[in-house]
Amino acid sequence: MAVDLFKSTDPPADSLIGRTLDGRYEVTGRLGEGGVGVVYRARQVHLRREVAIKVLHKDAAAIPEWRRRFEREARALSALAHPNVVSVTDSGIDNGVPFLVMELLQGKTLADLIKEGPLPLWRALDIARQLLRGLGFAHGKGIVHRDLKPANVFLQELPDSDDHVRLLDFGMVKFLEKSDGETAAETLTRAGIVFGTPAYLSPEQAKGGPADARTDVYAAGCVLFQLLSGRRPFVEETYEGVVMAHLSQPVPLLAKVRPSLAAAPLFQKVIEKAMAKKPASRFKDAEAMLDALEAVIAKVPASALKAGRRRPTPRPLRVVAPRPRFWRRAMIGVVFTLGIAVVGLGAYLWPDGAKHVEVTARPPAKKPPPPIAKVTPPPALPPPAPLPPPKAAPPVEPPKAAPPAEPPKVALAPPAPPAPPPKTEPPPSPPVEARTPVEDEGPAERPEPPDLPKQPKARARNPWKEAVPSAIRPIRDRINRGAHMTQKGLRPLYDFAHQNPNDPRPWLLLGRAYAQVDWYSDAVERYVRAYRVDSSSRGDPQMLADLLKAAAHPTAGRAGARAVRDIYGAEAIPALEKEMKRRAAEKPASARLAQLRELLPH
């Protein structure tokens, strides 16, 4: 049975219930409480839509410079538009109360599902794949979750699936960190907030160190172990015991915890690398972990993956507010029936009504035609014609050569037809010429980048291994850290590009900056300019990856595909096949990448 995101636990009194935040969101109930705040059910006043609002703890708002960081991080979270991540649609601070607006989902958490017992292998791997896809997308945006656990993995109920994964609470712990070096654990303890379960805590988090993408990889390894085995990696009685186990004990063997899992040794290597004690020994991010997991799944026998799998029974789509539709149809039927009854009753009571109307309407219509007929054909003109019988006039006509004079006049009459030709020439030609270029440009040539140079390509090299000019070095460092650049901040790159026309690096940085904010059409154009300046610049470590993302984009797809074909050709095949494999679940993007693969040499 579908349930809300959290079970309703309304306290006797809550000052926020009944309040309208920012004049737009009316809080109607309390859904639950987490480590960083409280979740409420709310109603968006203007759109009349149900949403979930997470209100962060008030203690966090007292941290210096916290408001500015909250606004910056909220904008970053709103950019996480991915099928496996819960969307943050709005944010704000109302009278010192910071809040985030999210989707209101139906389903249950992964923590609730695991309590029901061990999952079949196919179901556990399906959930793990979706989890890593959403996590990898966030890592690509430079955003770290920091608190990944089954309670933050929501399984949404859809008409064709019960296990559509949506990741919750991305980056929430970061809201409570101070900027002066205080660790997350110290800040949370000082604020009087429970730091959460240590079962998925990485060794560096347990020591109070900084968190990055590899911290999420460690937690994902713990979740994968629990999905495959049915229990947590380290089970101790005390908080301190679990933390010490993460710091010193090796990863338990899947084969011992779940002997019935025949493919346990294959997945053991992935889990051990993800849960390595040193961050440098783990996968660099969730995308790398997903690639390793897919490689292992390919080695598992098909019979093991299908064991216990049942064909999903399609459920009918849930109809919202069916009663109004029923009554609307019923009222239409009643009105139609009454209309027919009124017409029949009128025909019964006044059977001659229609005939009376026809009789009165026809006479006035007949009277006007006769006078017009009498006036137009005047027969009185023919009688005067008998005057010609005196044939004196005919002999006079031949000498005057009236008949011969008439033929030349008839011959002069044809010049009238030549008049149409000038009319026909202007109309057809201009409209055809005006429409044809627009129709041809749109689908075929307009979205494509400028023609690339025909000369042989230079050997690919990484242009960033050379000394970077001081004018663009700070901008490069900011872009590499994932900072979103404004047009004003990118202006020095354009100035440097015009002053140094033989250096492709400013154009490479511009392409990378636009790709980070998903402006792929602009990114493709800048990368193409870099290639035109120096064809060896295709060795840039980020250029091919961004062009492949552009090739899968619905708007910039054609421009990106042509750039990949013309700049890389066969060199792009390994990276393209890897991207196709990673996006196999995204049907539109996968189809565009498959079309690009057909364009490249086989």
C-alpha cells in the first residue's frame, strides 16, 4: 500500500502548522524529523499543489555567514535534475526559518524494505544501479551527499515499478558545517543534533576529516553489502564499537554472511574496493563504481539473475478526482436527453409549425426574381431590327471596307492576354525563394557548428601540461572546483582569447564552464573554436566527455554529434560506448548516442 514520504507524527502543538511560509506555502501537517531538520506537508497556494518542505534547525541559522552559504548550496541542489534524485524546486528563509521545497513522493524508504528480509539478487542490483546513477550525476556536478544510508534512499511507486530510486537529503549535512574548520560532527554536536547512525560512516568522517565523493563511495559500498546480504557490514552493540570497526576491521565476506548467494565472490571485490580504509584506494566517484559493478554483473550467469524474478503486473494509472468527471458526463447526457425530449414535444404540439414557416418564407423569395427576369431580357430591341431589310445599307458597307478593317482590330485585341504573364512572374518566385532557405536551414544545417579545418589532425595532447598564463589560471582553478561562473567572470577569457589567437585554452575553459551549467550548445561552439585554433587540443581531458553529453542532449544533440565525428572520429568510440552503457536506461539519450555510433567508423 502506498504511504507518504514519512508517517505522520503530528505533535500536539507545532508553531509552523497553519503558517504560510514566504506567503506561498501553507504548512498543513508534520511528516517526520531527520538529523538536520523537520519535514512538513504543505500546499503551494498559487498552484494548489501538495509539496514537502524541509525546515532546517533554527540553531544552524545562527552560524556566521550561514545564510549566504545556504542560498548558494540551495541553488546547487536545485540543479540536480535527475530521475534518481528528489528535485529541490524552491528555497527561502522566512523570519529566520530556512526551508527547502521538494516533491511529495509516494512509496517507502529502502530501510523499510530491507526490514522485510533479504532481497532477490535481481532486485538488489536494480536498486544499487539506480542509486549509483543518481549519486554519480551529483558527483559530476561537484555535490557530495555526506549522509548516504538506506533511510535516505526512497523507493517511489510508479505504475510500472515499485522500486524507482530517489535519493533524499543531498548535501544537507553541509548546511550545518562551519566555514572556519570545525568538522561536521563537532558542529552537529554543538547544535544539539544527533549525527545519525554510524553504520555507514567512512573512516575519514569518523576521524572528523573532510568529506568528498569517495566518502559517498564508502557509504554506497555499505549499502550494497546490506542489499546483497540482508545485514549491515559491521554489527556492534555500541556506537563506539561500530566506529572502531569501520576504522580497523576488514570487510566481512558475503559468502559467509549469505551462503546461498552463488555470485558472492564476484561482488566481494567491488565492495572491498568501495569500502577501503584509505580514500585513495577506493573508486574515485560513484560513476567509476557503477562501471565496475556493471562489469561484474555481466559475468553473473543469467539464471542467477532471473532466480525469483516475477513479471511485474501492470497497475492501472491512478485517476485523480474521478467524481467530477463522472458527474460531468452524467450532466451532458441529461442535457442531451432533455434537448431531444423538447424537440419531440414541440413536434407533437405544433405539427404544422414547420410547414407554416416554409410557406411564409418562400413567397418573398419568389417575388424578386420575376421582375429581374422581365427587365434583363428586353425583347423590344429585336423589332427595330427590321429596318435593315432595306438592303441599301449592305452595298454601302463593302465600299467602306468595314469587314477588312475589323480583322486588324481583332488582331490587336490579343495583346490583352500577355498582361497575365507579368502577374504570374512576381507571385510564385518570391514566396518560394523566401520559404525554402528557412525550411532547409532548420533541421539540416542551422544547429550544426561551423565547418572544421580540412588539414590533417595534429597528434592529440593535453594543453594543460604546459605553463598556464597567470591571466587565466585563477579561472581554470575555479572551474575545476565546479564553481558556476557568471558572464562577468568569464569576460577575461574572451579578452585573453582575442589577445592570444593561437592559444586554444581560453576556448577550452569556456566550453567546460558552459557544459557545467548544461548550456551544451554554447559549450560545443567553444570547443569547436578551440579545435580550429589547434587540432591537438582535442587531448583536453574534459572535451570529449562534454561533447558526448551534448550529443545525448535533446537540443544540442546534432551539433554535439557532428563535433564528435569531425574532431575525434574513431578516437571517440571507446568513450562513446562507455557513455552508451552508462545511459542505457535513458532511452532518448541512448538513441541519440546510438545514432552517433553509426556515424563513426566501424
